[in-house]
Amino acid sequence: MAMLSWRLLYILSTIIYVESTIVRVNEGLLLGAHKTTSTGLGEFYSFKGIPYAEPPVGNLRFKDPIPRKPWTGIREALIHGPICIQFNKLLNIYLPGSENCLFLNVYTPDMTPEKPLPVMFFIHGGAFRSGSGNSLVYGPDFIIDKKVVLVTINYRLDALGFLKLDTKDVPGNAGMKDQNLALKWVNDNIHKFGGDPNEVTLIGESAGSASVTYHMLSPMSKGLFKRAIAMSGVPFCEWAITYKLTERSFALGKLLGSKTTDPDEMLKFLQEQEAYDIINKTPIVIPEENEWQYIGLKMTAFQPAPEKDFGQERFLVEPPTETLKRGNVSAVDLLIGYTSLEYLYMLTKLNNSLEKYNNMRQLLVPREILLYGKNNVDPNALAAKISEQYFGNRAINIATLKEYLKYQSDEIFVYNVNRFLKHLPGGNKRYLYKFYTLSERNRFSSQGVPLGIFGLAHSDDLLYLFESIVTLGRPVALSPELFRLVNQTVTLFTNFVKYGDPTPTPDVSLGVDWPEYDNDSKGYLIINSTLRVDRAPDADVNEFWTGIYEEGGVELP
């Protein structure tokens, strides 16, 4: 246990002097630091590496998280806890981590405000396979300057977080239940940091965004948050939900050397394996995956899935489409959107995808249709329609790279975000955006410039919300223009956190009134160097893909 010790004295004596502060949470005392934001506009208190669950190791591996037991003495909260064990596919490396990784971080501008402060609870992305809540990626500075409390978290990833054996011990979704337990911790403790537990907004990007919308559908998370911000991800996205997960979990055991079909024996076997041997595996459960595993995001391995009922509290009780049909969704306000060219972030990871899509046009058909479409659907006919829509009679190759990136962006992200929004029950406020802003703060978007491809890539919008040393990979000074662009986005998002409205009062610096979205007006905000309101984003895209999904027999009524 990391207590007040020589390690703390070493940190304080060898780095720089940091003013400290102590807070008592339900589990014990925490020592945090008092800092100044990178903008120089404000000060804040930082508490890193707060454990919210017992370490999920040994016989707790794969199981639902258990709340952290109290500790004695003062626990230092000056550095992040270990990240969860993971393989980062973008970097193509295993990152050093630990199974003992269930930690969260709290950053607050005021421990004792006159009025409790609103809270942003951020869930990181990474396809449920990688990522962490560390401040080197998600620095709190810009959020803090707006007088909002920020919480970031780690949660279990890959098979360690999403193995499913269809037993009471391992029903699945352990990683989502980690998020839920962290959210409960915030509800119980955030007032100790000056935060308001009744004003919690979930926010996430990519898999974090899908997580946010999963929490909207989960009976386990009802009443734990008031608002939601979903950036480029919903449960409909192919990378956000898996299939045949129990079968895949047993196939994982077989890959590692077990032939048992008994779930208890399989659990014992997998708990005895080295953690790094368990992750980054792609056990095949249907023949199509022999091709899918090498291209884009078509194949997923260990992601959220509905759980069987063993009398326990379940995170997901049914497929997301069924929950939306019944309208059993948390009554929260939602701000949701996507970037102008999402798939551009995969530009350097295309490998032989273009060739495979050119030679096997059926790959163009959404996985949901291939797996669950009506019996008489002709995938080749659908593939021909999709191919004609995006490529005409041309080959899929480097000459049609821009069209390929648009196809992937539309099929994976754009349509599914709009589809989710379309089928949400009414009664709460909805705000939709499309993010275009390009500047020196972009990371992946710049990859397309030498090829004449321009657009905002997946995840680059995060750099207008968070200080991110690791993501940028280089110092990027906030020039007056960059500060304006960052401040524009942070103001919109934190206004929503504070008021449930991104433009609650006339603001000369913003110059717009962001309208609520509904299925008739379809008003949305274009976020660019200047802000502009428009109607019906990507109407042609949504019309085309609605027809494809209807013909495939999987579109919601």
C-alpha cells in the first residue's frame, strides 16, 4: 500500500516543491497537490491514483469489481496508479501496466466552494483494448479554468475486462462495471473535493463515448449521472460491441492450451495464465473472421455484450437495439457528435485493407447485416450498391483512398451516431455537432495533408478539450489563435456540463445559439475556426445507409 513514506519524501524533495493538501474520503485520508494550470489562469488541487476497487487479481481476475476497503494512515495521491495491462495497436507495442490498475484521478479548482461545482467524469477511448486516464494524455488544465471538477479513470481492458463465461462468477462486462463502480465512488465522495454529486456529466471519446451511451442504456447506472457527452462512438459502432463472446472466451482458453468446455475449469485455467498472454488475442469463432481480423475495425474480440440473468445486477440485460426499441433509457441530456473525417486516423495502419476490400467487395457490407440480417438478404447485391455509391466503377486502391476513408468514416461512425440519436426516446435535450477544426494541435489529421486529404481525424477533437503532452508528442505553445480555438470548444462543453445548454446566454466570443436537435429540425453545430449552425448533417449519408440497413433487415422500426 502506497502510504506516506520515504517515496513521498523522495518525490517532494527531488522534483519541485509542491504545496499539498489532505482530504478524507470514505476509505481514508488522501494527500494531494496544489498546482497551477498550464495556461496560468487558475489553480487546482490534484489527487491521482485513488483506488476505487480491490485489485482484480488472483481469484478476482475477470470478476465483477469489489469496492475498495478502507486504509489506515495517509495515502499519497501524487502520482498516477499503474495503467491496465494492454497492447496498443496504434503503437504496435505492449505497454507496461498492472492488473492492479483500478484507480481514478480527481482535479478540482476549489475544495470548499461557496456552491458545489459541476463534475465531468471522463472515460477514455481505445476500442476497449487500450488507454488510461493519465494526465499526460488528458490534462485537466483547460477544464479546471472553467471551474469544473474533472475525474478520469482506468478500467479493465481486453479479455481481462470483458471475458464472458456465462456464469454467476464471470457473466461479462467487468470493465463496464469498473466504470460503474468508479461512478458510484464519485457519487459518494466528490463532495469532499468541492464537487456536486447531483451535477455529474459523463463524457467519453471513441470507446469512452460508446461507454457513455452504454451507461445511458444500463439499469445499473440509472440515477448516477445527469448529463452525457458522447464524442465519436455509440453501441452500434462495429468496434463497440462483440458477438459470440462466450464462445470466443472458450476459444481464448483453447489458444492458450485448454480444451475444457466446463466454465469453472476454464476460469481456473485462465486465472493461472500470465496476464500478458491473455490480451491481444483474436480467437476465431466464425469463418469470416479469418479475413476480418486483418482489416480495419470489422472484427472485435472482447467488448461489451448482454449478460445472462443469474440473479445478480446486470450491466447489460439485452442488445442495445432492444433497449432502444423499448425506450428504457436513462432520462439525461445528451451532447453528441463526430469529426469530419473519422477514419483518417487509420491512414498509416491500412496495410493491405485496400486490396482486400477491392477483391472482396462483400467486406463493404456492415457486420450487423452479415451476422443478423434477414435470411433472404443478398450480401453481394448490397455490396454492389455500396461500391457504386462510394467508388463508382473504380477499383479500391490508392487512387480512391479519399473515397475509402469516407466510406469507413460514414459506415462505422457517422451513420451509427445519427442512427443512435434518431432512435433515442424524447423528453430530454439533445445537441449534435460535427467537428472540423484544424490547427497545429491536430495529430492524426496532418497525416492526410501530403496526399491532399483534409479533414479532422478521430480523436483529434480531444486536443481542444485537454492538455495532452503524450498525444501531441511535442510542445505546442498556445498562441492567441490556438487559445481561442481551445477556449471555444471548452466553453461549449463546460457550459453544457454546468447548465445543460452549451450556449445558455448570448456570448460574443462564441457568436452562435446552438439549437436543440430533434428528428424534425435536425439542427446541429459546425465546430470550426468559427462556429455555424446548420440543419441535417450528412443527410445523403444517412438516407443511403438507412436504405441499406432496411434492405438488410436490421434497421430499427
